[in-house]
Amino acid sequence: MSDFPVFPGLAVFEKVKVALASGSPRRRELLTRLLPDANFVIISADLDETQLPGEDPQTYVRRLALSKAEVGGQKWLVADPDLKARLIIAADTSVVLNDVIYGKPGEPDQAVTMLEELAGKTHQVITGFAARLITSQGDLLKEAVATCTTEVEIRALTRAEIDWYVATGEPLDKAGAYAIQGFGGNLVNALRGDYYNVVGLPLVPLISLLKDFTL
């Protein structure tokens, strides 16, 4: 539990109700570095995450982040009709190699294949993150979306190393079949850019975006 004050310069947090439209425990933990967890709620924003024909990864993550913020906000209004303005934060992170998006593997064999394809190469982790400020009736006051890209170099891996990592169970609910903050950190040779972006929520870019929100 976080008990420190709100991050300086984010006055909007003091004036509205805040929600994170994500079920990711990693995003929740990262948001507590800006706002005590008692000061925001978690709402689900389940939606179809199918990539549209011809949609590039940057456009894809921006679209999903905005959609999650909108859908999450609508569900929140129904579940909590309190007469107060509210801010919804959402994000979507994709692992990208050669413009191909690597999602979450559904089974161990898929995780092995993904890791074999990423091994020895540099890929991009792209997060779209959005904030949506609405009235208590759901009218839009302000919204913004941005992206953050980090380059991650996975070192050359032996099949034994891949099998060991998959056996931990960690890859099965992670984009690209690895978690840099967990056992997957053993696979990473180098990183260029925002570390927290790879975890799922780029904090410094998010701070910059939220400083433009006022009420």
C-alpha cells in the first residue's frame, strides 16, 4: 500500500476520481508511484484487441489505449454514479519485431516459438497510453493519447534456457512471452529507452501527458 503524497505537478489527481482501466498488476503497481493506491480504483475494459487490416503497431496501441479508457469510463459510470468528474488512465503494450506484433502466447509451445524468434535480435516494445477526463454524466472534458517505444535486445539463447524459462510459467500471460521485471530479465542483453515502458506503463511520458490535464 502506498502512503506518500500525490506526485508533484499532477494537481488533477486531487480534484477528480481516478481509475486505471487495466487488470495488469504491473500497471497498478507502477501507478502507485504517482498516486497512492487508495486514491484510485481498477476497472476492467475488456474489448476486441484484434489488429485491423493494414494497421501499424503505433496506431494499434494508440487505438486500444483510447478504447480502453472510453470503455472503462462507461462501465465505471454505471458501477459508480457518484456526481464527480473522473479521470481514466489506460494503456496497451505490444512487442514488435519487423512490424509484426507478438501477443501473449496461449500455450508453452507458442512461447518457445516466440522466444526463438526474438533471441539474438533487437525488437521494439511500444506502449500506447491514454487519459480521458469526463464529467459525472460521461461528457468528455479532455482526452490525450501518446506512445513510447523502447528497444530491447534479447541475447542469443540456447534451447535449454528457453525451456527453463517457459517452465517457470512466466511467459504465458506476457506480450512477447517474457517479463523483463521477472525471470525474463535473464534474457535481456541491452535496453535503450524507458524501462517502465517495457513493464507496461512509461511513467515519465505519462507524467508529461497528465500535466496538461486541469479542472
